[in-house]
Amino acid sequence: MQTNFSAEQLTDSGVAEAEKILRKCVHCGFCTATCPTYVTLGNELDSPRGRIYLIKDMLENDRPADEKVVKHIDRCLSCLACMTTCPSGVHYMHLVDHARAHIEKTYKRPLLNRLNRAVLAFVLPYPARFRASLSFARLARPLAPLFKAIPGLKPVGAMLELAPKRIPPSSQLLGAGAHTPKGEWAGRVAILTGCAQSVLEPDTNAAAARLLNRLGIEVVVPKGEGCCGSLVHHMGREEEALDAARVNVDAWMREIDNGGLDAIIITASGCGTTIKDYGYMLREDPHYAQKAEKVSALARDVTEFLAECEMPEPEIEPGLIVAYHSACSMQHGQKIIRQPKDLLRAAGFELREPAEGHLCCGSAGTYNIMQPEIAGQLRDRKVGNIEATGADLVATGNVGCITQIGMGTKMPVIHTVKLLDWVYGGPKPRELAEG
């Protein structure tokens, strides 16, 4: 794609990086076939190619974002299926992230939209606030249809509907400090506690730590770490995202300097995509650039790490058929495709892969709150394909997908590592024990 940025514009590193990305696009349109919003809405401007044109025009003319640009960028899930499909290597993720930051700086959203986004940024990255808000949401759930009938308050209705009927007790959280391995020592890793997952799925990290301990891996929960920053990053709140990244880099560097780390284990694939990008995000910070690169290099999804471990013989025969849902942040963001499936098969599960596995389920961070209609269509399409497999349960590696898919089916939706922990000596996942 030909660009016409001035020399002065290109002195801005963000614009210079965007220009490099834009030049790689050859207008081929392969991305449209795998873009969930284009497949759902059929609008060229709701495809990666269409959004690229909008972003190019906005940045090249050095103008503030307008309502049209915001509408179509907001509809992007950042699922990154386009990056998997693109034959030219267009790094759409960095381009749309830059566009969102530009929107946040130059566009004044309607009041209710600003309030909704501010509430999400204030609540979701902070587990104590999130837990308190879920307690309120359970009481207010009957009001969801009322809120959904008011255009500016649809996200509130979506939040109320997404609130779980049961909030797992915080006692299931993996405690801070070191968790000692059993048997011969084989390594030392840190594990990301996370924000939303620590409230909605606290037993996921506990399962990961148990399994890793049985493999001889010491698991450390560093003090001071927090949200990875992805939730605010994808809302264009760039400085908040970078601050979150710095906090985590500091926490993990303390562990690296005091005992060393073989990996930073992440059990929410949405977080993994962002943490693996810390090196890029903090590239211009002289105090953090090198440290962030080191952290990104150590970041591993739990299944990515387990695939390189010597797994023991399964202790039980699960005798269950699993529909494996590959989260977008797993297959498109991190290019982790084979490892989770190989691990599940080796553990004795019969695996079935749903049709249209490349398409997003509609969760995408806060997307199912801010864009509930599109998210609902994508969820229903995803659930239909999953249920068509005839599986007994769904396995996936991202808390957002667990929540989103669980809204549309009665099938148990379980994190992959909880199933692996069970087969290799851990407790039966609560979703199966209660079923």
C-alpha cells in the first residue's frame, strides 16, 4: 500500500511504525474471509482491509478520529485472525492498537459511552473491585432487560447478564509466595495471578500449580504483580496499560534476580498475548525496554510449557469426548495450536474440533460488554458448532471464552489445565463434579 506521510509525521515513532505496517498491505482481501465481524455484518469497513483504509486516512491526514472511524474500530475484536491469514505479514495488532490510542486522545465519546468505559477500566483490572461489583450485579440481574432497552446503557445490561450466578470463594486462590515441588526439583517458574480470572476462575491457577509441582517445578506467585494491562490496552488507554506492564516487569524481575525463572506461566491466553508484547510496548522506555524484552521472552502459556515437560502416565481414564475451543489469543495471537490438543489426547481424552474454529466466540476482553449484539451472534454461531461435535464438554485456555461460551450452552466449559491436573492426580474439576 502506497503511503504519503510527511517527514515530520514520521518523527513520531508510533506513526512511523504504522506506516511500515500499512506499506505491507497489498489489498488482497484474504483477511475478509476469516474476519468475524465481516463474516457477520458483510460490511467492508468492518473487515481488516476496510479498517486499514480508515486508519491510513486518519493518520496520513493527521486528523482527529471521527464517529465513522470510531464505530468500525470499536467493532474490531482484535481476534487477530487476519494476521494468521495475511500472506504479506501485516502486523494488524500493532496498527489497530495505535489507532485506538489515537482515538482515545483525539475523540470525545458520548457521555454514557465514556462512563461505561471508565467503569470497566476502574473495576475489571482490580480483583477486589471486580468481586464486589459481581456481588451487586447478581442482585441487579433482573434489571438487565431494562438496561438493554436503552441504547446508551446496553453495556450495563450485558454486564449484568454476564455476571455469574455463583462467585467462587477467594479461598480457592493460589496464595502468594513459593509452592514447593514434589520429588526431584526440575525448575522454577512464576505464575500470573491475573485480574478477572482470579475472581471468576481462581481454581485454574491452583490446578496449574499442583500439576507443575508434581512435575518437580517450583511455582512462585510474585508479590506486587497485577493485571497484565490488556483490558485497558485494547480500550486505547495506553498510559494505563504501560503502567500495568511496568508493575509486572518489576515484580518478575525481582524473582529473576533472586532465584531465577525458567518461565513466566500464564493461564489466560488473552494475557499471554499482551505480556509477550511487553518488549514492543515498552521499547521506548529506557528504564524498562531491556527488562521488558526479557520478560516477554520468558512468558509461556501453561500448555506451551507443559508440552516441553516429561509428562507421567495418566492416573485415570477420563473416558470423555472434548470439544477443543482454541481461543483467538491462543491460536492467532500466540500461534499456539498443536500443544493443548496433544496434551489432551495424551491424557486420554477423545478430541473433536468444531467447525469454523478460527472464528472468535465474541468475548474478546470487554467486547461482549461494549458490543453485545455482535458478540451474541458470534457466541451463538460458536456454540452451534461446538454442540454439533457431540462432545461431553468444552476445553479452552482463556477465562473470557469460558464465560462467553458458558452463557450459550449447558455443556461444561473447562480450562484445559484443570482437565490435565485431574488426569495426572489432581481433583476432579468442579464443573464435572457438580454435573
